[in-house]
Amino acid sequence: MKDSRRPRLGLRLRYALVALVYGMAVAALTLTLDTVIDPSWLAAAAAVAASLLPLWLLIGREVDPMRSLFRALAGTVTSYRDGDFAFGLHWTRNDELADLVRAHNALGDTLREQRLTLAQRELLLDTMVQNTPVAMLLFDAAGHVIYGNLAARKLLHDGRRIEGLHRDALLLLAVPALADALRRGGDGLFTVESDKPDDEQVFHLSRRAFRLNGRPHELVLLRGLSQELRRQEVQTWKKVIRLISHELNNSLAPIASMAHSGAELTRRGQHDKLPTVFAAIEERARHLDTFIRGYAQFAKPPAPRIEAIDWPAFVERLHAAARFVSQGEPTHRPKFDAMQMAQALLNLLKNAHESGSAPDAVELVVRELPNALRIEVLDRGPGMNDDVLAQALLPFYSTKRGGTGLGLALTREIVEAHSGHIALANREAGGLQVTITLPQ
């Protein structure tokens, strides 16, 4: 494109000059032929005919560069549509078309810079998503995986690609606990067992539905919590030590003080006041015994006595202690320790009522699975946020004022003593779902 500092010759002026030159040439040729051809109109016709070829060549000289420019313009527009912004236009004249070319090239430069910035951002985002320790799965409306990052491939398919697999095929590849969590729906916490006793992995599953290009999609995130839970476990043990020390001091200090008072009363001969002192010592000692027994029961629960259970009678005993709606009934007699499982389920039903759920919305649902029994306790309370879900099963963790944090932890101990597992998940319409799966 020619430097814009050169004199500007607009298209209107250019073609006006061409018309003027052509008219003058025809007039001069007519005057020349008029001397040899008669009449005058025949001379004028001959002059026009003789000037048609030069006029055609002159028009071609003016129009051909514009035709080339328009073809190039169409080509660059097609390239822009295909995402290629590496092309530009060149125009040697300083006219209105030069303005168009400058604007077009400026647009190309802007689009190229934006494309480069966007590509860098996409590369950065893809690097972050691919290398995040959180496993990410994106499903389309038909249930096919359209994206899975490195963590998801490693977790589900030994590092191999999973794009294109259907959800059902993916569930067959996953370990049972993970497959059950993906199949269940909603957010939740689950544990993947390992052959090594201290190498179990705890995961938090969350899912979000959204529309992409007008079509429904679902994003599933699987976040490993084992390291965080181990750190929390250390903090929990510190809390346990402080709690036990506090409780022991609260009981032993009054006992020591009252024992000293009893000795003084004996020395003074005031024996009539000794029963009061002994009663206070007995009350504090009984409180301390209850406290220690409760923690000892959690620390070392007895081994479960597995036996066939009459399910209707078992549920009837639960109804005598808590209010709930029962759904489902196993076709075969389930096998577990009735006393321990009743304690575990009563803990869950108590929590469901304390969540603020309406009593009629607290449900106990039982389902039979292949070689397993699934028991669910449902409520319509506020549910739990992600942080509480991640720590709810930890010993001594409680969101209740004055709570010991042993209810869910003891329930988990009982379930795992039966070789089962427990999972917590928020329900889609609000509330919490606690799922116990027991092998049968």
C-alpha cells in the first residue's frame, strides 16, 4: 500500500479525468477525420469507433487492480472466518480503496493479537486443568465423556484416554465405591479401600449441570482428601488430648478438693456433713466414669456378632426410639449385628431430626443390591457444605455447640467393622443422604 503522504486522487476525480481525457481524444480525432470524411456525423462515428479499443484498455488498466483487490479481500475474509489472521492486503494508490485496505489490515492485526492472547490463555488454562490433582469429567447430554483430564484418566482408566466412553462403560472401569458414588447422584464423600490397611483414599465428589452451546452438560469433580484428612487427624488428636485433659481436670480437681474438705470435717468431728461430701465425690466419679466409658466404647468397639435379622422387628424397635418413615424391605433376612447397627442408625436418625428437618421428612430406605444391602437415612434439612462433608466422619469433629463429635465417627466404626462403607451426600432438592452399604 502506497504511503498516504502522496497526493490523494479519489475515485470520483480519477474517473472524471478519464472521461475528460476520453472526450478530448474523441473531439480531437473527430476534427481530424472531419477534414477527410464527409459528412461530419460520419467523422464523429468513425472517431468514436476508433477510440473504443483504447477506451477498453484504459478501463481495464483502472479496473483490473480493483478486481484483484476484491478477490484478495474475499480471500482474507474467508481466512478470518477459518481462524487464520496471518494475511494482509496491499494497495498502491492513495484513494478510498486505500482507506478500506488500511481498515481491513488494522482489523486483521487486532484479530491476530486477540487470537494470540486467547490461545495463550487457552494453553495456560488447559495446562492448569490437565495438571490439577482434581479429577475432572465432562459429560454431554447423551452421557458420553467429552473431556477428562490427566487425573481422571489415571483414576479411572490407568492413564489411558476416556473421551468418547459412555457413562455406563466408565462405571464398569471404576472401583465399586467410585462407581456407586457416580451412579448415586448429588455431591458426596466416599472411601476407596486398599489392600494396605493404612492406604485407603477418601474422595469428595461434586457435580454441576450447565448448558454449553444450548445443550445440557454435566461437570463432575473428584477431589482427593486423604492428605488433608491426615492433617485434620493430627489436629483432631490434639483436640482430643485437650478435651480429655479438660474433662479430667474438671472432675479430679473437685474430687481432690472435696476429699480435703472431708478430711477437715473428720478432724473437726463434723461427721454429719460427710454424707454430702461423699455424695458429691460419688457424682463426679460417676460422671468421669461415664465420660471414659463413652470414649473407650468408640476407641475399642466390640467385634460385631453377625446374624440373620428379622427386618420388620428390627425396624419396629427403631420406631420405638425415633420417628421416621420406612421405605422398602429386603426379600432375604439381612445379616449384621442388630445392637450395633441399631445404635448406628439411631445416631443418624437423631442427626436427621436435629438438622431441622420435618419429622415426616426423615426416611429410612432399604434397597437390595447384588451381594450387598444398602440402607439410606434421608432428611430435608440444610445439608452440609463441602468443608463439613469432608470432615463430618472424623472423630471429635462437631458443628454443634457442646457436641462430642462421636456420633458419626462411631457409626463409621460400626459400619466398617461390618466390612461395609458409609457415604454422605447432599440431596438435589435439599437435605442430606447418608448411605450405608453392607456386604451380604
